[in-house]
Amino acid sequence: MAASAHAHGFGQRFDLPLPLWLWLTGAGATLVLTFVALALFARQRDFGASFLRSVDLLRFSLLRRVAHPLAVVLRTVSCAVFALTLATGFLGNQDAYANLIVTMVWVLWWVGMAFFCALVGDLWDIVNPLPVLYRAVARVIGGRESLGLPWPAWLGAWPAVVLFFAFAWAELVWQDKDVPRALASGLLAYAVSSWCGMLLFGVEAWRSRADAFAMVFRVLGRFAPLELRSATPTEPARLRLRPYAAGLLTDGPVPSSVAAFVLLMLATVTFDGFHETPLMDRIGTAAQTSRPVAEALFTLSSATGMDETQWLNTAVLLLFPLAFVLIFRCVGAWMLRLAGSSAHADLNAMVWSLVPIAVAYHLAHYASLLLTTGQFIVPLASDPFGWGWNLFGTRGRAVDLGIVSPAVYWYTAVTLIVVGHVLAVVVAHVEASRRFASHRAALLSQLPMLVLMVAYTSLSLWIMAQPIVG
């Protein structure tokens, strides 16, 4: 009996106006020309000063007056939506298309919130319901907000790395991700573990080092033009306007765990596109026809209840971040070798130059999902539990899954990926100019990064083209 097939489909045929190799060549040439322009015209060491200019919007009295009440309203709505989402998952119709939780979690929250954080600002830092609910309960109880245990320095942000990999596995491999009750159970388990962590180490310590979603939205928010930060016991609220990607430039050291987290973000979204390509199908066929591999997959499947395809996807998903880390380390060693010095060079800091690529690929890969599947929220708003309600008169609203044409999809994807990689080249150049002692050393150090970005541009466009040419 055949299992359900997952693929990106289009309503009509679309052929690329030029051969794919020409698109790849043009994108690579754009990056090379960007690098050449920077090498010729960006010789000043203070080239990055324009990126760091920002405007404090809270100095305007009107914004200062409305900021706090607006934040309170948004947090209240966020907590209500969180409670409603959990309730629909546990109590509602278990049909994925008739239950609010599936569309809310995978489309509106994961995709929509990521888009907003990358293009506008880190709204999740303000509306995250978990710390809001935790602090509300702590105030009602009247005890200490946390036990105040010190966060182990050796632990770094590795808990967030592990939790985000688990989330990526659930999104890309877990077969019950569209089962409302199973999804609600996972969401509740994450919330309870977060509250336990906040109790032990404090809200801010947990959010900054172990909350995978606070970290991923914070990373995306560093790319955004608005720096949004809620007030903490030690820092006031922030609302600053800055150029895109300005928040990626940093003077402080970047821990290896944070660098691994950024690479994991990039690797998982790349795997999301790759595992829908014909090449992944051929890998699956080769695994099933190889007797040792097939026997190992069968043994794992028999012992765990996960089928062979899930185990194969899990193995490939694990290989992607490992490969990204290895490649990044090799490129870093090559950079130091060409620059001729390791002094004052924190190679982990160069990982921030990859964030524009992660943003671009996330936008290109998920835009069609947000525009098509996101339409289900209209009928679900009237009937969130799938019980036949029609609260707002939208229950029978039709969903147009062909709203995104393949031509729009392709040209948007190409534009986003090329622009993202160009910004990555610029950020890498500015960061290298600040980290290396001379202009020549900075330029030489960027040659390996340029090679890496050209290669990754080609890979990204090849993956995006597979639904059309594959």
C-alpha cells in the first residue's frame, strides 16, 4: 500500500527561459563582481560604519507612550492564541485540515513569524507566551521567580542546538507532525521543559542559551531593520531603526555553540529543499537496493517502529549540519592560511555573514507555503476546533492552492537567493576588515568565503529549480 506523497506542485507547466546552467553562472558572476567592487572601492577600515548607524525610535514621545500598552496587548493576544492552539490540538477534530493547530504551528507561527522577524524585527522576543505565562504564575504564587542556579559555562548554547535539531526532525521526518493531538503534546512538552528551565536558571538565562525558538528568531532578527527588545531587569526596552544586516556585525567573541546553531539553521532549511529532489529519491533507492544498508534500516525499523524512510531521512538530516560545520571549519582554516595570521581573527564571527543566506533561502523556500497553505487560516478562524462552527462566516471559504505560479516562484526565488548572497559577501567583507590587521589580509581571507558562497548559491538555485526542471 502506497504512503502519501509530499511534493511541491504547480498548476501549470513552466519552462525556464534559459538553461539552468546559465542561471547558476549568472548568480555566481554577480557574487564575484560584488567582491571585486568591494575590493576596489571599499578600502577604508571604517567601511562598516554606515551599517552601524541607527536611530533610537523610543526618543519620540508618541512611540514611547504607545510602546508599552501595545506590547501588553500583543502579549495578551499571544497567550490567548497559545492556549487556543493547545486546546484545539487536544480537544478538536483530529483531521489536520479541520484543526487550527497544524496551520497555526507550521505555517503562521514557524513560517510567518520567521518572515516577520527577518524582514521587520524580532517580534517573538516581545510576544513569546512562555515567559509571559511563567512570570504571571510566579507573581500569583508570590515566591521567587527562579532558583537562580548559575548556567554552566561549558554548556553554552548547546541545549538550543539539540532542541532545534529535534524540531527540524519533527518538521521534516516525523510522520505524526500533522496529527493535532501529537503536535499539541509536543508543544506542551516543550513549554513544560522551558518553564522548568526558567525555574532553575532564570527566564533570561534560559531564553538566551536554551530556548531554540527564541534563538532562531533572534538570529533572524539581527538581519532585520528594527531592533526590537523587550525590557529586562538589567536592560531597558529597545526600538531602533538600522540598515538591513547591521545587527550581524559584532565586536564580541562568538561561542562555538552559537556558530553551530547558525550553521544548523542553514543546514536544515537546505535539507528541507534537498529531500524533495529526484537525487534524494535516488539515494533512497540506492539504500534499499544495498543489502547491508537495507538490513540495517530494517533492524532499526523493527526495533523502534519508525519506518525505513524515516530512518534514512534522519541519517541524511544529521549529515547535513555535520557537513556544514566541517566545510565551515575547512574554509576558516583556509582563510587564516591565506591571511597569514591568526591574530585578532575570531573565525566564528564569520558565521554571521551566512545569516543573509539563511534568510534568503528561508524566504524563497517557504513563501509559496505561506501564500497557499496559509489561506486555511481563513476558514479555520471560524471553526478552529473543526466542530462545524461558523463564528465569522468564513467556514466555507475556498482555498486557492494555485495562487503562486511557477514563474513567480522561480523569479522570486532567484532574486531572493542572489540578493541574500550578495549581502552575505558584503557582511563578510566588512567583518573581515574589522577582524584582520590589513586590507590585503582581509581580502585574501575572503577568497575562500567567496568560493563557498558561489558554491552554495549554485546549490540553492539547483534545489529551487528541481520542481520545474527535475
